[in-house]
Amino acid sequence: MTDTSFFGGTRPTAGTVLGWLGKGEVAMATGVIGVIVLLILPVPAFLLDGLLAISLTSAVLILMTSLLIRRPLEFTAFPTVLLVTTLFRLALNVASTRLILGHGQEGTGGAGKVIESFGRLMTGGSFTIGLIVFAILVIVNFIVITKGSGRIAEVAARFTLDAMPGKQMAIDADLSAGLIDETEAKRRRKDLEQESTFFGAMDGASKFVRGDAVAGLIIVAINVIGGIIIGVVQHKLPLGTAASTYTLMTVGDGLVSQIPALVISIAAGFLVSKAGVDGSADKALVAQLAMNPVALGMVSAASGVIALIPGMPIIPFALLAMGAGALAWRRSHPVNKPETSDLELAGAATPLVDEPISQTLAIDEIKIELGYGLLPLINDLEGRRLTDQIKALRKTLAADFGFVMPAVRILDNMRLNPQAYMIRIKEMEAGVGEVRLGSLMAMDPRGGQVDLPGEHMREPAFGLPATWIDEGLREEAAFQGYTIVDPATVLTTHLTEILKENMPELLSYSEVQKLLKDLPQEQKKLVEDLIPSIVSMTTVQRVLQALLRERVSIRDLASILEGIGEAAPHTQSITVLVEQVRARLARQISFVHRGEDGSLPIVTMSADWENAFSDSLIGMGDEKQLAMAPSRLQDFIRAVSEVFERAAQAGDTPVLLTSPAIRPYVRSIIERFRVQTPVMSQNEVHPRARLRTVGMI
């Protein structure tokens, strides 16, 4: 026979039902319905024993989970678990109350073996003792543990919500500085949201435990009074027998309910008090309590003094004194620490291992030396701020110029002024400066002197007038429109400019090899065809260095190699190769130098100066050189300075546009007095670039 219809479909088989129950959401819904059923329908004693056993063991599981997790957010389901377990215990209380009042006349086993065993264990033959023990447990749970953990959860929720804007801004700042990527920022935002939701839920969930304790007291009073009345009036039991029987079962019921509640309250206390502690509870406590030899020594001394007091038991305090003393000695004398006194008594000094001479030849590519007063910049309370800024700087330079700068080594130099620092490139001094910790550098964007009290000086990176002001003047300086920079940023800005100036030297042969090795697989064939059959690796290095010298990004390495491959069969001149590559990078160069309005501001050269440079070139082919009279060069330098000064006053940062034949030679003159002024040829202007002439030489 086929299955009859069931709600308009096929009747579910036994396997289908088991499959439903195997799903988490179905099992959860079934459990909640079961709790509601416990509140309505009577439960036999043997089934109540099993449910009470589940309540006890689940409480232990929750406590162990709370102890062993590393962070509270690893147990975000705890508020829900707290609600479910509280409802479960209340349902068990209702079911047990029905059995106690309905079957109490049958004896102390009328409500099941678990309740009877707990009652006999705790009463010790006297129901008065049982009531007192139960009252003590409820008081401990209600007044001490539940109230304390609830207060911690309330304060944690309040401070977590108050700190959310600041933490959100910190995440956005790290993302903007390049310290983290978008994925990490999303993860941190999600953790922040979970943290606020968790502590808010814990604040409310702690009220369930308090209500559970109050309900336990009321249920005990109802069971004792109601049981005695029912036993005496309805079942004609003697008053003493009724009082003893119903009190024993009531105390057993109360204990079997309050012990899981006490355990879960302890778990809640552990969970909400773990904020700021990393690791499981045992490791955190050992690391913070048993690692200080001075504290352990004081414990040992105090225990020894107490042991000597007349009338005190000597053995337990003496054992504590010896144990704490031994642990203190062990913490202060690690096993693997060499004993200096033993070596001295032996008269044998440990021979020092000589450092290989080759190590003394190693050169640090980039080094920062700090005066001892600037060491807090490294171990900053806000999280190694200087090193984080340098890390972000390396990422930014890699994105802007196409290769990763070498690692920066930071060390102290006692010979420097305490507030001074020195930046070295390949062990040679490249820049020095001073910063003032605890102060802020204020600068006028217009280039004038800051009109605030403080120490006037020159900004180390650009030599602009600046003033070190007190942090209390931050708002006033911002109100007046001054640029405000902290000490670590001053040093990082100086380092940035020095790195940009020395990029060609930092692009070593090995760095070029790394760049070519890291190319995508589909571009490896271009490298194989070009190097070394057409050009050498050294030639590629020199072309890349020439581009970096004019601050042209080499990130589009494939286009650069294609440009070299086009010109290399016809010439080996680095100058010609560079000009060919720059023409290939016209889109990039034009885009980088465009103004705020999207146009490319240019300063052109008159026909007289174009002809003057062309006529001054001597030599044949790739061996041409510029031979212009010094007086004529001075006139050119003066004209360039005047035009670019006027453009700067108008708010423009133009490029100098020349013909392709003379661009390298014009640039060789410009870089001597205006190193940051870009010089472009007409071949490097992208066809879609919109030109805007701001002057002529």
C-alpha cells in the first residue's frame, strides 16, 4: 500500500523524521517544545532522574568551556545557553514539585532517586541542616556570584558601547595607513560588533540567573509548607513524618536545581571577567600569579610567621611556606640560566665565539639611529607606532614606485643628542633631525612662522618654518589652520623624502632579479627572450634606476621591458633606452602629473631656448653631450626659477615640456637646482591628456 497524504504531500517515513531531528535547528526547536511540555504534563520519576542528570552534566560542560576558551567571543552563544538552561531548570522544578506534592506520601523516593539521594546527602539525617545548607548555597549564588558577574557584565557592556566609536576610527585609520587590508578591516569590524552584542546580551542574561535563584527560594517554601499541609490533612500523615519526608525531598529538589545554577553562574563570572586576558584561565592565572618571585617569597614568609604563632597548626602553614619558597627560588633562578658564581669559582671563563669577519662587511641599506630620549617611539603604548608607520611607508612606496624598499633597521646611538635622530643610507649619513616627545609640530601651510608659544625651528624634511607646541594647544592650532604633526610622523616624513631621493641606489642588482622573478607567469617569456640575449641584467637595472631618479614608477615592468626590447636591437645607449621607455609610459606619466582639475599644467620652452640647446649638443650618435656656455646656463636657470615661482604662487605644479631630442640634457640641468620639477618631452604626452599652459621660458 502506498503512504496516504500528509498535509497535502507524502506521509513522512521514520528515516525522514530522524533526518529532521538530526538537523540542529530541528533539534533546538524540539528541545524548546520539550521544556514547555515539562511545564504542562506530568513526568514519571525515572524520566525526571534522567533529565536532572542532563541538567547537572550540561552545567559542568558549560563551566569547562568557559574555563578553557581563550577569549569571551569564542563563546558568543553563552547568553542563549544561559536562557535555555534557566528555562530547563525551572521546568524541572515544576515537574519535581508536581511529583513531591503528588507522591510525597509514598516516602522520600516518590520524586525519584536523584532528589532522594541529594536530600539524604545534604540533610545528614536532619532536615534543619538541609534547609540551612540550601539557604547558604542560594545566598552564595544570588548575592555573591550572580550579583558580581551581573555587575561586571553591566559595566563591560557600558564601556564596550562607549568605546565603539574610537575602536571604529582606529580600524579606519589602520586601513587608510595601509597597516591592514580590507579583509582584515571587515574581520575587525565584525569582531567589534560581536563584542558589543555579546556584552549587551550578557548584561540582560545575568538577570535570568538572579530570577532563577529567587524562584528557587519561593519553590522551596511552597513545597515545604504545601507538602506538610497535604501530607497531614489529605493523607493523614503524622506531622513529624510529613515534615521530615517533604522537607528532605524539597531540599533535595532545591539542591539538584541550585547546584547547576551555581555552576553556570560561576561559568558566567569566569566568562565576563576574562576581558583583556588572553589564553585559558589556568594559563592566565599561572602567568600572572605564580611568576613573580618577590610575591611568592612574601607568601612564604607570611606562612612561616603564622606557623610559629602559638596554637596554630604548624604542618599546613609550614608546607605552604616551603612550597611558596621553593617556587620563588625556582622563578628567580631559571634552570637554563648559567651561574656566574660557579664560573668564577672554577676560574674558567667561557670563551667568546668570534664573529666571522665577513659579518663586519655587511652594510645596512637603510638605518635609523635614535638618541636615547627617542626610544619610547619604538615601544610606544599605542602599539609600536614608529615601526607601524615605517611598515605602512614601505607598502606605500611599493605601490607608488613599483619595488619594495629594503627593511629599515632601527637602533640607538648614545652619541646623538637625546632628542636627535640620524638616517643612514648604506651606512652613510643621509639626514639628521630632532623631534620633541610629548609635543606636536605645527606648521603654517602658507610658509610663514607659527604664531603660537613654543620652540621655533625648521622642519627637517623640507626646511619649512615650524614650531614645537604643547599638546594642550592642539585645538587652538587647528582652529588657526596650522598643520599639526606628531613626532613619529615628522621622522617618517623625513625618511620618506630621503628614500625617494635615494631610490636609484637602493635598487640593487638583486632587487631587479626579485622584480623579474615575481612577474606573472604569462610575462616570464618576455624576460627569457630579452635577457641576456638582447640586453644584460645590468642594462635593465640602469634603465630602471634612471626612471626612479626622475621619480617615475617602475610598477608597470612589462611595458618597460617591452620598450627596452624595441630599442635595444638598435642602440645600447642608456639615455636612448630611457627615452623609449618613457614614451611607452606616456599614459602613466601624464596621469601622475595632472592637476586638480584633471588637466596637465605645462611650462613650454621658447624656440630660442630649444634651438640653443640643440645647437649646444656635440658629438655623434649616442655620444652626444651638452656644451653650453656657463653664462647662458645661468640665464636659463634664472628664467626657469622665475617661471616656476610664479606658477607655485598661483597654486600650480607644472611640468617643463621640451622636444624629445633635448629632454635628457634639459633634465640634467634642472635636477641640479629643482630636483622635484618633472621634465617631459612631447612624446610623453598622452593623446587624451588635456594640456594647460601656465608659462613659457
